Amino acid sequence: MKHIRTRLFFGFISMAILTIVVLWAIQAGLMNDVYRDERIRTVRENLEDAALAGSINYDNLSEVVNGGLIAFSGSGQIEYSSQRAMMQGMMTRTIRNLVPEGADGEVRYVRAMSSSIEYAVVGVPRPDGGYLFAVFSMTDLDEYALVLRRQLLLITAILFGMSLLLAVFLSRRMSRPIRAVTRAARELAAGQTAIDLPVTTQDEIGQLTIALNELAVELGRTEQLRRELIANVSHELRSPLTVIQGYAETVRDVTWPDELKRTEQLNMIASEASRLTRVVKDILDYSRLQSGVGQINPVTISIRPVLEDFARRFELEAQKRQLNIRVDSPDLDMVFDRDRLEQVLHNLVANAINHADAGSEIVMTASQQDQKVMVEISNQGKAIPDHELSQIWDRYYRSGKLEDSRALGTGLGLAIAKSIFEKHPVDYGIRQFGGRVIFWFEARQAL
């Protein structure tokens, strides 16, 4: 029995057989005595009630006890002997020998010599010194027990048939989700993560199915992140590595004696190496955010000093591009992860510098909006087509082409910002008006 379905089937059948065996044991071993004792108790109680009543309606009492009656006076004479008294002569002699010892309410059994019929004799004393005996056959009890056994036999057949059908149904029903979970687990082991098992119950099997579905989702997410990481690495590292290799070979084979060209090319190698470091950092940050590694630790932050600090950080780069950075913010406190906030602002400001028109102004603002702090980074630049607005936050997506080789970032900045916003979570977006492009996000205001 290797299959759980077979085990369940035989388990249900075994339970049904055990129930039937216990039922037969009770019927054969206990119920006959129960029926006999109940019959005798009923007869005794009827005799006692009649004896205490004084005036006895023998015909009615004979019908009630379903047997014959024999009444003796205090002097031992027969006062009444019903026509239903079985083997009247022999019974009369037998009962006379029991008086008065036999009139104690206990039962005596008498078997006819000419037949196997057994009779029960029950006697009780009367208040006037006489005695009242009832004689009844035990054959009716045996016949009643035989009828019950025949009925029990029919019930057994019906019960076994129903148990068989129920065992087949339940074993299939209970084993089906277990076999489905087993197949799904094998598929997961084989690397197939597109699994969505239906949850049909709320018991332990249903909980196991839910857990397996969640495992499939997490494994699928992990596999997707693995593929994205490989794609990110191959996409972003190829270019700087090619440049580094090319310039290094050139310096080694051609320009080493020429100090001016050697220095220029070594500077280029250093620049590409620095860019490579930024690429690796952004790829790791993006992968960690997507995989859920690292916890968000919101703290109270005064936003104005942070914005002013970033204005100073990018001041030199802005001057190279003939740009001005201005901060317009009151003293507001917001709740955000400090390290993640710096990542967001770095990426948004770098994006604003990359796409700003020369001689224009980049504005960093913060304002209060219904117990929230709205942070905006805006620049004067080329408008983004409407159909591209929903794609701006995707990794490596760039609106238009940047002809400036000094472009900041690696193409992952907005994707990283989006992941950080979703982890907190906060509302964010982009809007355009008056020739300005505005990236914004909201955070809870600290009270």
C-alpha cells in the first residue's frame, strides 16, 4: 500500500468492519440478556402493582403480562388459574412447591419435558397472605432476538455497501489535493514555478496548498530576479569593461611612451572603472530592493536641511552644465528611511540634471499636503511624450537620447526610486506643465 489513496480506502473499510463487529458482539453477547431482564422486570412490576391494589382483574393482568396467572390464598388453595397458564397441571404442581419460598419476586425457570420450550415463573406475595404467580414463555424473546438478528444482517449488508462507497469517495476526495501537492512539489523541484493550485478546503491540506502556492510565487520571483540580475550585469558591465580593456591594451602597446596620451587614456580607464563601480552598486541595490532583502526603518527627518545638502553636493556638476539649483522648503518633518531618502533624492536630482536645458534652473521644493509632506524635483527641459510617462520608472528606460557623454547615473535610478517608494509605501508620480517636468512623492508628516 504505497499510495495514500489505498491507505485511506482500507482505513475507512477497517473502521466500518470494526463498527459492524462491535454491533454484532453487542447484539449477540449483551442484548439477549437485556431483553430477558427487561421482560422479567416488567412482569414483576405489574404483579406487584396488582397485588398491592387488592382487587385484581385477572383477565386484564394476564393480557398485560402476556402469560398465565395462578393465585393462591393464604391457606395455599388456588384462587385463580388462567386458561393461558402453560401446562397448567405441571405448572400448578411446580408452583405449589415454590410457595411460599418461590413468591419472593425472583424468577424461576421451568422446561417442559416434552419440548425444549423454557418458561419463566415469577411470584410475589399479596397483602392478605396469598401469592400471585405469572407463568410466561421465553420463546417469544428468542423469536424477537431472531428477528432482530435478521434485521441486523440486512443492516450490516447495507452498512457495508454504503461504507464501501463512502470509502471510495472519501479516499479519492482526500487524496486528490495531496497528490496534486505532490505533483506540484516535483514540478517545483524541476524548476517549473508557474504553479497555482486551487484551494478547496480550509483544513491542514488547504493550508499546505496555500503554502505551496506561496512558495511557488517566491521561487518564481527569485528566478525572475536571478534572470534580471544576469541581464543587468551583462547589459551594464559589457560597455565599461570593453572600454577599460581597449584603453588598457592601447596604453600597453601604443601610447605608453607618450605621457600626454597615456595620462588621458589612464584617466579614461579610471573614469570607466568608477562608472563600473556605480553600475555594480546600482544593480545590487535594485536586486536587493526587488527581492525584499533589507528592512525599511522609517525615522523622523527634517526635509529642508537634506534638500540643501543635496543642492551643495550637485552644485559643481550643475555649474559645469550652466545650471542653477534652488531649494524652496519650509521647516517640515517627514517620516522616511534616511538612507533610502538619500538614494531617492540622488537619483531624482541626477535625472533632473541629465535632462535640464542649459542655463535653466532645477528647483527642489517641499510642502505640506493634508498631514503629508510633498517633495518635488523639477527641471526645465524637453517634455516627455504622454505614452512614455508610464514607462519612465522601468529599469534602463530613457526618454529620448542623451547626447551628453557626461550623463549621470546608470539607467537604474528611477527604477530604484520606484522600488523604494513601493517599499514604504508612498504615493509618487510625474507631471508636466509650463515647460517643466516635475517628479514628486509624498510621505507621512511627523506630528
